[in-house]
Amino acid sequence: MASIRELHQQLVNKDRSATEIAQEALKRIDSVDAKVNSFLLVTPEHALAQAKQVDDKIAAGEDIGPLAGIPIGVKDNICTQGTKTTCASKILENFVPPYNATVNQKLLDAGAVMVGKTNMDEFAMGGSTETSAFKKTANPWNTDCVPGGSSGGSAAAVAADECVVSLGSDTGGSIRQPASFCGIVGMKPTYGLVSRFGLVAFASSLDQIGPFGRSVEDCAVLLNTIAGHDPKDSTSLKVEVPDYTTFLKPDLKGKKVGVIKETFGEGLDSSVAAVTQKAIDQLKDLGAEIVEISCPTFRYGIAAYYIIAPSEASANLARYDGVKYGNRVEDASNLLEMYMETRAKGFGAEVKRRIMIGTYALSSGYYDAYYLKAQKVRTLIKQDFDKAFEKVDVLVSPTAPTTAFKLDEKFSDPLSMYLNDLMTIPVNLAGLPGMSVPCGLDSNGLPVGLQIVGNVLREDQIFQVAHAFEQATEWHQQAPKL
């Protein structure tokens, strides 16, 4: 499928209709999704109705925005009014939100065509899209491998050409890691730049919605639409949103790029290290000054995250009790039994594991020893980043320590799975923006991602570096053969 800019031009020139573009996307989903399982729910009637509205506007001579008529997939933890939002969990299996998330409303207002809700790890807890209660998504590059997680469905849908762009959410790497595994571009914006209203909460101080696309430009166009202050979200930043496409420049003269020393140590796959080093050399060839940067507290990121995130999850998931909404067991003999049975049958193993870790960390006598200490480490990580950005414009690292691993390979080994977020977690803890761009293939022909991290609200720097790298290479044009 063409880029947003190309499709927009075709629509404006009346070479194609929005209905034809939507039908093409739905046909593609019909032909390949049985192999990939990107979508939990496909919404053809909804998509064609939205496409018709765009066609009617064009026929009436009205101007349309760049996202009008563009097929998009939406992660299934983002509320869509009148369309099921399950978080890939049995406890919300039949939940239909009575309102739209702010990001979804913005997409509707922009004329984007939602073709379906994408699969994910249950309540966004996982790194492989294998904890979904309904299906396991496969990687389009090799269907024996995982697409990454938790936004694996959104990443796989774009990589498999089932939609042009998609939305994911990133709590500890859940956009960037699947973007790396699936060979596409994925961005986690600055915390608070995009409204979280209507995003089903996992860890509220870490969650952030962001775009997936096959190019940096497509992600910039999508971020232009979803970013901005929202009075419905108390953590939403009151800032002017620039046009991110204006930062897409071809060279990096005068830019200082910091390489995070701690991300090139133990646990990094040798082929990932080699491909990433080539990408860093490419940045140097484009005129960037390469500076080695040390962030000593980086290595404590996973330990801090797996106390903070489960603690927040434990509080956020307390609302699923069978009383207010969601599924409820019918054969309980009293209220307490109803609570316990509903949660026991409604939540999967990974969600239960994290609720228990979080409840323990927050319990009397352990709060200071675990949760408070983790928050202090979080502050130290942020201070390391602050010092780094006094010297450089952006930081780079591998996005993930490995490429996509086999389905079921790490499913029964949660600690091994958690280590996959080694490079991405510190960025969330510090509330910074980060992007993964394709930078090569490993010896098995699987994609490798380069992570580019900016300072708070410096998405402009990330877009410039990512676009210049993308234009100088052809990795973003590589596509899986399904």
C-alpha cells in the first residue's frame, strides 16, 4: 500500500476513491490475516461508512486533511464508541465503550478509516503478543516468530500491509520493540504529549499512545493529528504542537548523536550489535558528530520498572471486579466469592502475576523497601538522561537486544521475556520520546531496529535524525513476503 502522502494525492486528484482504498485494505486483511492474526476485530461496515463520508466531501469540493481516507488499525486498549474494546482479556470480552478515546475521536474528525482493532498482550502486559486471551499474533517476516509486544498486532498489521498506519501504546517499549521486530517505524512520544483519555490504563505514569508506520513521514503525519492538550486528561501537557513533517530534513550537519555505552554490553546479540554499529557509522557519514555517552543507572531500569509498573497495574486493575462492567461469574454464592471467581477466570497468568507483584510491593512494610526505592532510582535515571542531553541532541542504541524470537520460546520464562525491554524501559521511566527505525537484517533475515531518543518534547530532533537515516538507506522499503 502507498504512503499517506501518495494516497492523499490520489484522493485529491480523484485517481482513486476512499472506498476503493478501504476495500483494498479489507481485501488484504481477508487474504493474509489468517496467517498473521494482527486483528482481534475487523470492522468493514464501519470502515466503508467512514470512507464514503470522505468520498462525499471530495465530491462536494471540500478540502480533506492528509489522514482522510487512510486505513488505520487501532490497538484494542483504545476505547472506540460502539465497537468492542477488550484489551485482549476475557474480563472485557464483550465490553463496548459508550465513548471514544480522545485519540480515536481525533482520527474520526480527521477522516481516517479504522479497519479494525488490533491484537495485543492482555492489558498490554507482555513482550510478544502471546498473552492475549484470544489468539497469538505472528511476525509477518517469519510466521514462526513473535511480532513483539504488547502492541504486536498493530506492528504486524502495518508490516503485513493490512493498513497504512496504526496506533499502539508504549509502557516500557510496547511500540518500539514490536516496530523493531517487524521492520517498521514506531514512536513513543513525550509523556503527556498525546492524551491518555480512553486508553485503558496499565501503568498510568508510564503509558503513552503513539504511531506505527512504514516511514518516518507517515508517523509524523499521524502524530500531528493525535498530539495536543486534552482537558479530559490531567497529565496532558499544555504545549503548542508543531507540524512534525517540517523537521524531515536530509542531512545531520551540526547534530550531536550520543551512543549509550551501557546498551552495548552483555546480553546484546552479536548480529544486532554489528547492524546497529553500521547504522551509527551511517549517521556519522550524514554529518553527525558521534559521542559516547554513559548512563550508569540505565542497568537498574528493568528492576525499577518491574516494581513501579505492576504497582500501578495492581491499583488500576482493581476496578475489574464483576460489579461495574466487564464479565461476571454467575454461580457465586456471595459477594466475595463473586469478586474472586470473576478475577480468577477473567485474568490470564501474566496479568495475575503482575497484580500480585504490585500488591506485594505496595503492601504495609514493603512500600518503602520496594516502591519508594524504585521511584528514587527512576529519578536517578532521569538525571542521567538530563546530563546526557547537555552534551548531545539525541541518544541512540539498539531498540532490543535480539531480533524476533520463536513463538512459545520465552512464553514460560517471564524473566527472559522481561529482559527484552532492556533498552526501552529507561525512556518510559524518564518520560522521554523515543523511536525505532529499521536499520538492517540479522543473519536469519529478521529486522533490527535502531532506537533514537530525544529530550522532553524534542520529537523534532528525533524526526530529523530518523528521516535523514531513512533517506540514506533502504531498510524501510524492505517488506516481508507473505
